[in-house]
Amino acid sequence: MATTLVPTEYAQSREWGISSDVLDFSRYQSLSRNWTSSQTLLKDLRSKLDDGRVPTQVATIGAAGSLGRMEASDLSDADLIIVLSDNVAVESQEANQIYGVVWDALGSIQRPNPRGVFAGPTSTAHLLARIGHGAENLGTIGKRLLLLLEAQPVYGDGQFEMVVHNLVDRYASEYVASDPRKEWTFLINDLIRYFRSICVHYQSTFDDQHEHDKWVLRNVKLRHSRLIMYVGLLALLGECSKVRDHKVEWLKQRLRWTPLERLAAVYEANTDWAFFRLAGLYDVFTGRVSDPCVRGGLQVGYADRYVCRAFAELKANSDALAAELSRFVLDRRGSWTDRFFEYLLF
């Protein structure tokens, strides 16, 4: 039986990285098509950013969102995390100018929502400075966690690895770094906080007239791609609860997997061969949201959501997805440590 190997490259430079004993990836048309499309789009981004127009104060740039997850289509945005050198103040005029120059280099590619998580640059120092502090905003939390959840480098690859490793080391300090019998408590708490903050944020926009018609599509994404993104890292942390040596390095090496690959690898590690159920449901989701007609039909108000057949179908699809993920996680009792489950719940 083939065994999945830990990747040495990010997904943009390779094929689906999980053993065919777990999943014949080619059978899933939407997932396969979007993987190829993502590689093309990421290559185009890299070429635009590697022509010398990126300011030297930019340390690295990571692609998150559907591009980072290898799920991009022609309808996808370029969700970029622009990380500056630590000697540039993130909230300064200089930082804003550098951010603008980067987007100018990308030409016609649509800029992010000015109120969204990708608006404005960051730095390693800024991401690490006030983890958990009451004044830390959702944009900072989002950039930090997305670098661990789904991002891949499109500029400054070596610096990207350094940023990710610095984040992991911060979450490990005084915890698993000093005693590998401990769990990733700090990271688990911040991860749960981030996912729940997304849920609360989407709810908070419900009464915003400018955002109201986006609620249905956001809800579909929350219950599919955001959930896979979240559980992909959570499952790695659960599996890491079994590790008793070199725990920090174990996690760093596996962050090159996409969220879906992480789940497939953890299914394989636990000889649970039901991953095809998850892949099939997710293939339906990626196929539907890549269809402009379906996507356009999802632009309806909350009260009319079930009038939209696509929403009703995708809601049922997401229910099955959540049920399978719940089944898998709960079946890990007795395998993942009791401490991990305690931190997960309490």
C-alpha cells in the first residue's frame, strides 16, 4: 500500500500530494480542474511580481483564499497577504504607498475589499506583537491565521517560510517547544477564536444593507471552504497530539499541504477510508460556486434564500459535509489525546 509522503513543495509546484489509495484525485472533475487553474493563476501572479517592480521593503507575499487552497476559477479574487520588513511601520503612510505599488504591479487584477482582511499590509513583528490582546483587530488575526491555514508564497519564498515558522514558534513557545507532551493550546485557542470570529462577523453584516445580498454566498462558503480550511489545521493539531518528539518540526513540515490534503492525510494516518465522501461533497461545492450562473443566483436576500434552488442544494450538501467531519473528529476519541479534546471543547 502506498503511503503519503510529507511534501517538500507547496501545491502550486506539484500535483495533488496524497496517495491514490486514499483518493483518486482525477475522478473529481471540479477539484482537478480548479487545481490546474490555480497553478496557472499563481504562475501569472508570480511573473507579474518578479519583474523588479516590487519595493525592496516587501519581505514576502502569500496567496490565500481559493488560490491558496488550489480551488480557484475564473471567478476567484486574488487574496494576497503582503508582508513588509519589520523596519516599516504597518500603519504608516510609507506602508500604504508600498501596498499601492504592489497592486499597481499586478495591473488589472481586482484589488481586495477595502474593509476586508486583505486590505493593507502587515509585517512579522505586527502579526506577533499582541496575540490575544483586546485591541488586536480581526484583520491582523485573519492575516496571521490564514498564513497557517491556507496560504502559499507568490513572492519571496524563503521569507515566506521564515514568517510561517516564526508564527509556529511563537505559538509553540513555553508550550510544546519546551515539553512535547503538551498540546498546541495557544494555537488551538487562537484558531477557534478566528473561526468563530468569522461566523460572528458574517452575522454582524446581516443588517448592513450594503452587505445583505452577499450573505447567502458567504454562508455557502462558510459552510464549505471556510469549514474545510478550519478543520484542516485542527485535524493536524489533533494528529500532532500523538507526537511525542520533534512536535514543532512535525507541524511545520505539514503546513505545505492544502487544507483538503491535510484532511486526506489525517484520514489516511488513521486508516479511515471514508475520505471519498468528503471529497465528493467538496467537489460538488467547488463545481457549483465556479459556475457564474449559480454564483449569480446566490445573490439573493436572506428571506429568499430557499427560493434559490442552488442555495437549497448547497445547504443540504454542507449539512452532509459537516456531518462527515463531525463523525471523523469524534471517532478519534481514544486516538487523539483526551487533553486535545478538552481544549477543543473547553
